[in-house]
Amino acid sequence: MGETWFQREFLTGRRLAFNVIFYGLHFFFFGYGWHSQATNTRLAGLNSLGFSVWTSRGAGLVLAFDGGLILIPMLRNIIRVVRPKVQFLFPADENIWFHRQVAYSMAFWSMVHTTAHYVNFINVERTQIRKQSAQMIHYTQPGGITGHFMLLIMMLIYTTAHHKIRNQCFEAFWYTHHLAFFFMIGIYTHATGCFVRDSVNPDLIATFPFYSTRHCLGYLSWRFIIWPGILYFGERVYREYRARRATRLSKVLVHPSGAMELRIVKPSFKYTAGQWLFIQVPELSSFQWHPFTITSAPEDPYVSIHIRQVGDFTKALGDRLGVGPSVVAAMTTAAMKGSERKDVYTGSRGDFVEIDSSTSALGLPAVRIDGPYGAPAEDVFNCEVAILIGAGIGVTPFASILKHIWYRQKKGNLGTLRRVEFFWVCRDAPSFGWFQSLLQEVEAAQADPNFLRINVYLTQKIGEDMLWNIAVNDAGAEYDPLTLLRTRTMFGRPDWMTIYGRMHQVIESGQYLPGSKSQLKTKVGTYFCGPGVLAKAIKEACVHHSSSSVDFSFAKEHF
Ligand SMILES: Cc1cc2nc3c(=O)[nH]c(=O)nc-3n(C[C@H](O)[C@H](O)[C@H](O)COP(=O)(O)OP(=O)(O)OC[C@H]3O[C@@H](n4cnc5c(N)ncnc54)[C@H](O)[C@@H]3O)c2cc1C
């Protein structure tokens, strides 16, 4: 029987270690909060309420812990800097996943905390240990007001963060998530009401934090958890400042598949291959920042990104640049037929049209970029063999990585890297236009035909007409008729188990890396960018074929 969902998510390798530490800490804080409330003799009055008050205190402490923790994975700039040093300890690239785990935990403990408090308030009203009604505590005291306010914000944030809503209306997710600012204010001020006290009336004072610690007990956690909040706020201010540094959109190219390539000049922007950035076009929206992978190499004199027009922002940008969806549709149809219209653009599928901004009264729009973020591809140079796999739009990071490898190859500075296998899995033929010129260049520049192998897969079902076209054009041709590369396109989905199996075999036999020492383990790093289902299949193949002589590692980039 295969591995169950529970085994995979909770009981394997690093996940098990994570779960033991993560949930262990949560239960520790819950127990500590419960214990410090229950054993505090100064709180004998409140403790007469029993389990509910101990539960609310324990869950409250867990929530304070989570309130500090949830912002840490969002400190993108700090993570980028510390990533190389902490990667051995935990996967820093999984920051969004971690953010989500903390969010799930907060949802659970909020329910525990709120339910326990509702019981507390009803019992206060029933027993009259304080002369207050439950409703008064709920709606007139700081703890009750901030608590309800935070619950409302959580409901908005959690519902709009659901992947279905996020995919349909990213703006709803994006703007609602900024309510987190008010949520954090709520968490830091939740205790100002002095609900937990040893006096009959709250001992409120006029100066910050507006309650006296002589009678108001506990709730000092905000002094610790405010730091991630300060750091996050500092990062946002720094990002704003950095994004305002001189930036110019110097060129826009449109590839036949419809992808727009923006070339931006920003001298202060430093990055490494494989990273991504946020772009803003203030003319279209002064609030929206959209992430795109950097497709240029650090050695290039510009920063480039390739944009597919899929929704409001990207289509509006296309329209603004004069290559809106209708122009793209015409180009895509032409490319599908393999008969590019000469009046739209000239040349082969790999060519592009440069937008001539001088003919437009508006010129090119102003842009701002923020970043870089994400994992640099420098790890590639630490393995002997790099397997780079891009699926669809996921090919973008590899444009930069392949160019960077090429620049380093020219300088004779490849580190331990001896061979590169590049896989590009594409659904339809026009998409090949994207990086075909780049791949052609890289392929042509190879002195050693074995250093870089390009494997292109077309997964789309092929019609009879197209099949004929391919057959006629392919016969005896030096270049593949679809990609114009020397490598032949393969049709259908790649069988990863077989591919990795064969790879393992040839490495072990010594044919793949001649001269490598057989007693050493060959390090083969896989770098993948694309959909989750494919990632799973590739990872399984890596794990299955790893052995004492060949170590297949797997890393993926999320879009
Ligand atoms: C790390 C990363 C790298 C990316 N690199 C590329 C690239 O090289 N080329 C490319 O064409 N696309 C890339 N994308 C996707 C690109 O960000 C979205 O296509 C773009 O933001 C769509 O915006 P829209 O308003 O036109 O479309 P919408 O219809 O609003 O959204 C289409 C899809 O994009 C997502 N999306 C929308 N806005 C954002 C945002 N601000 N942040 C994250 N996701 C968003 C939505 O959830 C939805 O799934 C990348 C995304 C990520 C997260």
C-alpha cells in the first residue's frame, strides 16, 4: 500500500521534525499559560470560574506566540539574506507554506480562546464575581472589542485567501491581507483592558500601556511579539524607499507567442540568476505589485521579465503598450499555423517585435521594481549534474539560469558543474517562441555538445494537419521544425521514473561523467518550476532513484 496523506504530511523526515517542534511548542505554551493562570493565588477570584479561564489563558498565550511567528516568514528581504546560512536547518524557500501553517494554527486556537472566553463572560454575569454583564465585557471593554474586531478581520483574510478566490480575484486577497496591519494593532493592544487582575476594578493608567502591572497580571507577551511587527513594518518602508530609486523601462519586445518582454534599467538593482521581482506600473495602479521572474542574467546590462497576459493587470499593461490581447491572439494564431504574418513581424518563430515608443504619444510608461526575492540559482554550481525542469510559464527562471551558466562557461568558472540537462514541458507549440532565440544561442555556443542537453516536450494533442507539417519539415532537416533547435521535440508527457532511472544507470556505469571517481557519490540537483502535480512526480522519481552512488536532490520554485 502506498503512503497515506497523513504519513506524507506528518510523519516523514523533515515534516516529522517540524511537527514535533511546531506542535510541541504550541502545546508547551498552552500548558504554560494554563498553569500560570491556575496556580496564581492572586487570581483566585477569576480562577473560581474553573477550566474555561485556564483554557482561555493558555490559548491566548499560544495566539500571542503565533501572532509573532506569522510575520517572520514574510520578512522577505531578511530571508533572502539569511537563506544560504539557514538552508541546512530548514527550507527557507517554503516561507509561504510556513506562514499558512501558522495561520491554520491561529484559526484553531482562536476558536478555543473565543469559546473559552464566551463561557468566562457568561459565568462572570451568572456568578457576578464582577458586577458586569457578558454583553458589557464583549462590547465595551478593550479585550472584547479588539477580540471581535480581530475575529472579523480573520474571517475576511481567511476567506479571501482560499485558493479559489485568490485565483479568481487576487486583488480581493491582496487588499484584504493588508487588514493584517489592524489585526496586529489589535493583538498588541488586546490586553489593555486589564481583564486579568487581582483588584475588583481595572487599574487603568493614563500612560502607555494604559494599565498598571501592579494589579493587571500577565499579558506581557506583546513586548516580545511586537518585534517581528516592527521588523516587518521596517521592511515595507525600506521596500518603498528602494522601489523609488531611478528606474526606466528601456525596451518592450513582443514574442510571437504573445509574451511581452520588458527590459528595465535600474543601476541600483542587484540580483542573481533564478530570482524574481515585484513590478508596479503606477499609471495602471499605484497599489498593485505583481511578481515576475527575472529572465535576464546578472551579467546583462538590463533586467528583463517576460509577461503573459492572463488577467486585469497584465492585459491592461498589454493594452497600454499597444499589444493588448487582440494583437496577441492574432500573433498566436499565426504562430500556431507556423505561418507568421510578415506585416505583423518578420522572421522565424523565435523572433520578436520591438515596440516603437516614438510612434506613441504616451511613450513607455514609468515602472517601479522591488526585489529581488526568491532562491538564487547559485546552488546549481554546487552539483556535478544539474537537471533544470520548466513547465509552461515555469520556464522563466531557467532563461536567467541558462544565460548565467553560459556566461560562467565562457569565463571557465563553472564550479563543480559538469553537465546540464534542461527539460522544457510545454502544452502548445506557440509557447516555444518564448525563449527559442535564447535557447538557440545557448545551444549554438556549446563547444562540448554533451555539456548542455535540451529536452523539449510538447504535451498538446496534435492534429493531423500539424502532424503532416512536422513530418514534411522534419525530414532530413538539421533543425527541429517546431523549436528550431538541434534537439528534436518529443511528444506527450515525460515519464520521469524512466528518465531518472536511465540517468541513474548511465551515471553509475561511468558513461555520463567520464573520469569521475567511482567511489564518490555523484550529486545531481533537480531544479523545478511548474505545477504541483508535476513536482510530486519528479520528486518521487528523485527519491526512488537515489542510491549510495547517485544522490538526486530536488528543489522547486513556487509561482
Ligand atoms: C514568484 C512568481 C513568479 C512569477 N513569474 C511570472 C513570469 O515570469 N511570467 C508571467 O507571465 N507570470 C509570472 N507569474 C504570475 C504573475 O504574477 C501573474 O500572472 C500576474 O500577477 C497576473 O496578474 P493579473 O492581474 O493580470 O491576473 P489575475 O487574473 O488577477 O490573476 C491571474 C493569476 O495570477 C495570480 N496573481 C494575480 N496577481 C498576483 C500578484 N500580485 N501576486 C501573485 N499572484 C498574482 C492570481 O492568483 C491568478 O492565479 C509569477 C508569479 C509568481 C508568484
